[in-house]
Amino acid sequence: MTATLRSVETDVLAALATVTDPELDEPVTELGFVRSVVVDDAGVEVHLRLPTSFCALNFAYLMVADAHDALAEVPGVGRVRVLLDDHHDSEKINNGIAAGLGYAGTFGSEAEEGLDDLRRTFQRKAHLAAVERCCRSVLGGGAWSLDELPMLELFDLPEGRLKAALVRRREAIGLPGHAHARVLVDHEGSPIPSTDTALWLRFAAATRVSIEGNAHFCRDLLATRYTENDLVITNSRIT
């Protein structure tokens, strides 16, 4: 494989790795949603797959649309085709993406909310779960009490995976990530009152458990549905 071919293939895979399930905050490449990648003189064709044939229309469309947009930004990639396999509305989704109709244009009255609204809902749930993980961690360490949590700042969190995930999720919903930003805030950045801390954390914990359960469920379904788990990459571009 020439350096040019290798570069295009590398850029394509890197672009797909930026496409994430907004709730799980994991790339589609790691979730197993990418079935195959073909790079040739015409461009790139990617096939996606989801855990079930009845995954929500808005989520299915979101994954395909985000993958298409990410690949369209790859320099010199040529024509971009992203196809969803084995979904009950694969044909409609694939045709809508190819024609550039958008979510509402593809599904009409079925499109109850826009993709931006859907993405924001997922991102807010992910932020809530990330806050709970960090709070649970500092409470478990004994350095902070429940009553003190409203004063917790990003500066007070130990560096590591939990803090990095929280900062990333804050950025996704437009919250500040400076050292003295309060951790215990709602999705608009307003502090959670100390009188509501315990109840708010219980709700956040329920959200986290739901997300984690969904992640395991999706992986198990995908593994059960497809026996071939390896991503197939074909590069036949001629230079």
C-alpha cells in the first residue's frame, strides 16, 4: 500500500472514531457499529450496523448522519457513502442521507424532534451520569461530605478518567471547564441547592445505572446478532 493510500485510509478511520454515541460517549468504531470500510477511486463507502433492527429512528439516523458529516471533512476522500444495514428503515435512512434531505425531510411527520434536540438530550444525560460518578468518587474517598458537595470545584477533583470525562461532557453542553467551575450544577450551569443534593444525586445515580445498563445491553445484542465482529477494510484506490 502506498503512503497516499495509507494516509486516506488512516484519515477515514480517524474520522469515524470521532463519531460517538452521544449518551455512551463512545466512538462507533469501539462500539462495533462500523461493519466495513471501502476506499477506492470513487471515494469511501462505509456500512454501519446497530444492535437491533428496531433501534429508534432518530438514533439510527443520527449515527449515519454524523458518520457522513465526519467523512465529508476528510481531505481528498472523494464521494462519501454511508449505509445502514439491517434496520427496518435502512432504505429510507440511506436514501434520505444520500439525497441530503435531513432528518425532518426524510421522515416527515415521524420526526417528532430534531437531531440537535436528540443529541442534546443524550449529552445532558451523559453529563448527569459523569457528575454522579465524580461525586460518588470523592464521597467514597472521605475527603468531602454530602453537605460540602455544592462547593466542589473541578480543581478539587483528582486528575484521571472520571474528571476528563466530566470536562468533556461539560464542553459538549456548553458549560465552563475552568478550574473553579462548580461540579454540582444542572445542565444550564446553575448550582444545585444544598437542600436538594441528596435527591439530585439519587436521580443522577439512576441515570448512570440506566446508561451503563444500556451500554452492556447494546454490546450483548450486537454480539448475539452478528457473529462477525471484525471491521472489514478494503482499500483499492489507484494512484
